[in-house]
Amino acid sequence: MKAVLLIDMQEGMADRIRAGRPTATPDAPDRIAALLSATRAQGLPVVHVLHDDPHPESPFRKGCPGGEPMSCAVPLAEETVLWKHGSSAFHGTGLDALLKAQGITELVIAGAVAAFCVTSTVRQASDLGYRVLLPQDALLGFDLPAHDGGTLDAGTVFRVTLSLLGADFATLTTVDALAA
């Protein structure tokens, strides 16, 4: 059975976009809304995993405006919402047990940020034996400060991230291909 796992689609991400932070995927929120619509129409489970950062200055905190779901990704009452404190959606959330109890063997993973929490989650899902489908148009990807100075542009970070994940951990796809 298949489920959609939506990661960190919170107002803190929308704030980054509104502030003009370069993104490789400006249409990702619309594509995520389309993915959720198609998934819900098919009656497949959706699990939302939101980030509750333990650092007080972080916008990604449960109960704070930046921690609220983005308008494109508001959970329905019957959908599971889990809160994580680290990078992977599996760490400390009970996600693996929840999925196994529902007979889920295939995960469509979407959300934010491709090079961070999405990467951690995809790799762990693969290690746990899930078949992972990664709709590249439903992932947020931002620029990144380089370790040796300067900035890595959002497109390069996104391309490298998808190349690594697609090489061994996930099948790269699109929202339209999944809906077909």
C-alpha cells in the first residue's frame, strides 16, 4: 500500500519564499497542493510531519506562526500529523510503526527542504525497506552557504541532492506521473 509523507510544509518555509530567498522550485507549493488533491481523491493515506525546533529563536516551533502548516498543505482532520525535533521524519516520531501497522510499503515523499529533512527521511525510509517515490516538482529547494565561502545556488544544490537520492535511495518522478 502507498502513502504520501509530507515534510515540513510550514509557514516558516513560506516566509523564506516571501522574503525572496532563492529557490529551485518556485512552483513546489502549487505542485504539493495538486499532489494532496490527487492523493485524497484516490483515498490514500497522507501523513504530515512538521518540525518543532528546540531552539527558541527558530520559526519552526509548534504553537508559533512559523510552525503552522502552509495553506497548500493544511492537514485534514482524519490525516495523521506528527511532530519531529530532528532531521528525519522517522526519528522519535513513531512513524515507522504507524506505517507498518497500516501495511504501507511505498512512500511518496514531498515537502521541505530537499537537501535537509527530505534527504534524511528518504535515506532512512530506504534503509527501513520502503520503496520511495520522490516527486521532484513537489520539493522545496533553497540555496546554501558553501563550506569554503560564497553560496551554492538553489538549482545546483537541488540538482546534486536529487542526483544523490535518485542514484540509490528513491525513484524520481513528478506529481503528474504519480496522478496518472
